[in-house]
Amino acid sequence: MPNFAFNNPVLGSLNVAIGFRRRQEKSEIVDVSSWELDEEFPYYPQGKKPKQFLICPSPAPHQFLIGGHKYLFKKPIGWKAQQIWSEVLAYEFGRVLDIQVPPAFVAQDGPNGSVGVLVEFFFGYQNQEPPSRFVHAAEILQGRRGSFSERIGSIRENLTACRSMGVANWREWWTGALTFDALIGNTDRHSENWGFLVFQGGPEGRSANILAPVFDNGTSLGWQTSEEKFPLSKLDLARFVHNGVHHCGWFDGDQNGQHIALVRRLAETPYVSRQKLQSMIQLSDDQIWELTDWATAFDMHLKFSTLRAEFVNLQVTARRDGLKQALENVKWIK
């Protein structure tokens, strides 16, 4: 199982079990109808989509799954159903871009049951030492400020909080997360959609913190746009990309920061990882098309159509090109 290693002065090398799993094939739609509900928390209390906590059978039915591990089965319905493909493709884009994203797979509740996305839990791995627990960013920010809006925040404050906590690789993580969101058009990176893995077990019980994988990516890739309204012309596509915004801006009180503008703002500060940013915007047309072609091959009730594949190809390409253009004249801080 691939691991990510992090160095931290408290615990030394932390091995985190989450990694890139073998890619799911079109014939491997996961049937969760016989999976057991998690006894402690069978249903997820947050969010508006139907969600269940399930335990993967052991041995696992597919090589990309972990027997005995916990998964979240999300079943968006109606006009939100395309969030299934947004989650799955976000994971595959994360693989290409070297961004930690919780592994996500196409699944259904029996041959004729509900279609959904099966997301691997990014903590609670068996025999993981030291064990970790997840803390939402909202809890940390609440403690720092007292009262604040969970839906509106400040990217600069997020960076400051991570730095003050001694979080490992925070520059690389935030550069990667903001660039990733800009490329896929994710609009939902509020303080309950990012957080920390806390590892206990250092000298005198001290803890170490790392940033958790970039999770909850369903509101991306134009999921809410119906095929009849795809902005496929150059002008409409440019307008669509420009309208892509986050919940927060750079400073506290700035609302709805535009995706590309926020990455540009980050690039003008000492908080950026220039190497990570420049690597990510080298995403090629072939890499984008290969992923969407893969998704169209799944034969299921909620298909990823060739027309939607074209829409995703065009929008991701436009966002990548927009990032390149925005960064052409940046004065990098050495």
C-alpha cells in the first residue's frame, strides 16, 4: 500500500496509510449491498446528501479497496447526481497532479440499486502507528478567533494558522489545494471541508499535525450544469471559468475569491511553493482527455456522457491556460 511520509520534529517520520490505489476498471463497479454499516456511526450527520458509513468486507472484493476499512457511501440524487463523477474524477486528477485526495470509486447498492460514490476514509487505518484523529479546520479557527463564519473565511488566516501550529509541508499543501481547486473549479473549500490529522504519541504525549487530504470535491467540474446548457463556445466558456469562486477571499471579509485570482495572490507571497505550482500547471491536454475517456467507459445508470467529457476537457484546459496567463508576470519572492 503506498504511503506518504511526513517529517515532524515531534514524532519524526509519520507514515500515513492513504495513497493512490490501483485505478478502478469499467467492469469493477463496487456493489455495496452486502457491506455492513459502521456500528458506531452508520449515517453521516453533516451535509445534505444521503450518506452512509460502510465497512469493506475482508478480503476486499477489489484490489483498490481495503478489507475491514471504513468508507463513506454518498448517493446524491436528482440534479446533484453528477457530483458522483466530480468526486471520482477529482481523485483521478489528484493522482495525475500528485495531490492527496481520498480515493473515490463508482459504486451502487445492488445491481438495480442507488448509484453513488464510495470514498475511502483517510484515517482509522488498521495497525497505523501512531494512530491519528481528524480535526475540522472550523474547530481550530473557532478556538483562535472565538466566533466566525464557517462558510466565509480568509485564505491568509488559514495559512497563518497552519504555520503557527507547526504543520508539516503547509506551503506545498495550500499551493496544491488552491491550484487544484482552480483547475477543477471546486467551489466548496470552506472550513468544514479541510482540516488536520492529529497524531498523538510523541515525547510526553505531545502531538503532531499534518493537513488532511483534499476531501469533498463534489462541487466541481461544472457538476450543476445540464447538458442542454453547456457553455461550449469560447466566450461562454471564458465567462463560466471567470465565475468560478471560493467561499472566501484572501483577507477576512473578502467574499467569493475568484479561483485564478486567489492562486495569483498566493504566488505573490512567501507562502507559495513555486515548484508545486509550476508543476501543476503543466497538466497536459492528453492527461485531461485520458481521464474523461476513462470515465465514459463505465456502463451504468448514471453515465458520464461523451458530451459532458467534452465539457470537462474544455473547462479544465481553459482553467489551466488561465492560470498560466495569470502567472506570466508574477514577481516571485525568493
